[in-house]
Amino acid sequence: MTLAFNDAVIGSIKGRDDQAVMHYENYRYHEYAVLTPEHFLPLIYVLGAAKGEPAEIFNNHCELGAISMTGFVFGL
């Protein structure tokens, strides 16, 4: 479930659909992937700071099959 959520977020970020990421509660399985928002919300600030910059993934790993450690770099 959380892998599907992670894949959806990755697709939105790579496509720079920042609005979709801001409204992550619309993604399927969000209630399992984001139990409390304080670990997800910093991503929204980063998207604002990197507005218009292309995104690349530098780490796409899930611990225990459920805890995403996905990291992005912008503007390369």
C-alpha cells in the first residue's frame, strides 16, 4: 500500500505536479503512508523552493517495505 502511495508521489514530483503533492490526501493509501503529516509536509516546502526545477531521485528505498526513504534533488 505505501509503495503505491510512494510511486504516485514520485510520479507527481517528476512531472512537477506540485498541486497533487500538496493535496496528498487525494492519493490512494495516504492514510497508511502518512500517519502524521510532520514527516511529509517538509517536501511541500522543498517543492516551493525548487519551483520549476526538474526533479531527480537519488534514493528510492523503503525500509521494512513500508517506510519510504525516497530522496530528491532538484535543478540538476
